[in-house]
Amino acid sequence: MPKRFMKRYLPSPEKVRQMKSLNFLGDIVQEPNLWHINRHSVARAFLIGVWFCFIPMPFQMLASALFAIWFNANLPLAVVLVWISNPVTMPPIFYFNYKLGAWMLSRPLLDFEFSPSLAWISERLLDIGIPLYLGSLVVATVSACFAYLIIQLLWRRKVRANWRLRQGQRRH
């Protein structure tokens, strides 16, 4: 993974430090390990961000940021990756997760008619929630592990290719 490409699109630590909405984090935001762009911090950011993007919960970005801080992952990347599940992609992602969870539990698929009322939510919470969260946990874990491994492999491949290129230039 080219560092220059990532540095171009991720905000700088100085820019994030100037955001008043993050002042509650104090000195944590100034931890340099949260801003490093290296194989390990980027791979951990992918693991965390991709995992949280498949979990149906409020404040996914906050949870991703807290785990990125805890595991010394690249903070901005972990938060940005949560947006894989956005208002456009959420319905198909979570419907697939629900179908997978229902299949794993050998439950029939329920007709899905959403009514934004407390009665509907309390009536359907267990019927839909258990298969949804089971499927979400499986998809999140598999996808996050796959993303972690792919980043590790691509990064190593790029480093080896650069090393071979430098070796070839030294010989000539």
C-alpha cells in the first residue's frame, strides 16, 4: 500500500488536533502511534473499521475510534472505514446479515415490513434481532480478518517489489 496515496487522503494530525469537537479526548489525539502509516497500524485499522461497519449499532464511528486508540491502529483510517456501511449500503448489508443469521439458526425468513413504532420494535426485536446480530457478527469477523490479511499481503508485496526495483537499479 503506497504511503503517499494514504497520506494524500487522510487528515493530518495537526488538522485533527485543531478540531474542537475532539477536545474531549485530550492528549490521546496527540499520540503519534495513532497517525503512523505502516503495515501494522493500517492493517489493524482495516480490521477495526471493517468489523464495526458490519455491526448494526449506533455510534459506529465512536466505537471504531475507541478501539483504534486501544489497539494503536491508524485512527483516521479506522473511523473512515466504518462508512462502508452508509445509508445507501446499510439495507442490503444488514438484510444479507439477517438472512445469514436466520439460515444459521434454521429460522424461516420473516416478511419485513418496517413500522417506526415502539410496538413494532418490541414485538419484532427478538425475531429479527437475534438472526441479524448473529449474521452480523459472522460477516463482520470474516470480513475484518480477510481485510487484515489482504492489507498485510498487499503491503508486503509492495515492499518486496520496491526492494527488487532498488536492487535492480543498484546493479546497473
